[in-house]
Amino acid sequence: MWAAPEYILLDYVPKDIQRYHAMQPVITDQQIFIPTISGKPDVLVFDRSGHFQRRVEFEFTPDAISDIHIYPEQNKILVGNSQQKLISVYDLEGVKKVDMPLGFHFLYFSYSPTSDRYIFYLVSDGMRASEKDLPFAITITDAKFNVLHRLFPLSALAFKAPYFSSQRFQVDEGKVYYNPDYSDQIYVIDYDGKIELLL
């Protein structure tokens, strides 16, 4: 689940959490935060010994949440709500600070606290797919969601089969990895819109 070569035995996991609901954990010197997208999205908090501390719950309807990111240094949890086209900011105790409307649907996102920018992996059902107005897969915005870059325009042919999956968009510190067509081509995208072909 994480890069460090260690095993941490968690002493308690709520019964309604299944293994495929758990997302990439965030590990600090003192705590482990495991975001979950389950019937009711939340964050499970453990100490470094694996002892359960608390469950941070959000006031959203089931299936509303598409992505969760945790930034312990900034005391922030960012919760992406594609249905309502917004990102909600919580503190690490689960107190909501603000809702930030985006104005567009998305599936996943990445945030850079240093540059205060976002990279969004957009959602589209292909209904507007035309040669004149093709949707883009990746959008980079500033902190106020002003669009800085639109990347990877999608061909109308891309909508003949389902293509959106978390496996196509992977978040890393300072960049994201994007696989546009299930080929062996993987692109690295940073918050300045720089694109590099990895494979």
C-alpha cells in the first residue's frame, strides 16, 4: 500500500469498509491517514503503531465523492465532489472550512500546496464529443480554478468504449502520471503543464 518497506498491523477497521474502498494512505511521523470511498466516504486515522484513533466523516450522500487528498502539514483534507462540481476543505478533525465551486465535473484531482495549483482528470460521457468541441482529459488550474492548461484532447473515437479509470491517472508529489489509451505510453505532467513521455 505504501512505498516504505514496513508492515503495520491495524488493530481495527470498521466493518463497512472493504479493502477496495481504501485509497493510498498518507503517513506522517505520528499518524496514518487512510481515505476511504465507501458507502459513506471518510478518513480512518491510526497512530504509527496501527492503533485506531478516530474516523473522520463527511456530510455527503453516498457515491457523491470521487477523490480525497490529505495534507497533514497544512491541516487540510480536500474532498472532491464531482456531482456538485466542488472541492470541500476540512481540517484533520473533520471540521468543514469551505466549499469551493469549480463549475465542471471531474473524477480525480491532484493539488500542490507549494504552487497552489490543481490538476484535474475530467469526466465526460461523450455526449458532447464532436470534432469541433472535443473535451479534454486533463485540466490544470490555479487556486481559484482559472484554467491555465487544457491537455490531451480526446478523440470522438475514444467514447466508443469506457475509458475513465483511476489506473489512468496516478497522483505523485509534484506531478501526475497519465495513461491516455491503455497503451504502454505513460506521460508525466507537472503543475506548470510540462508533459514528458515516460514510456
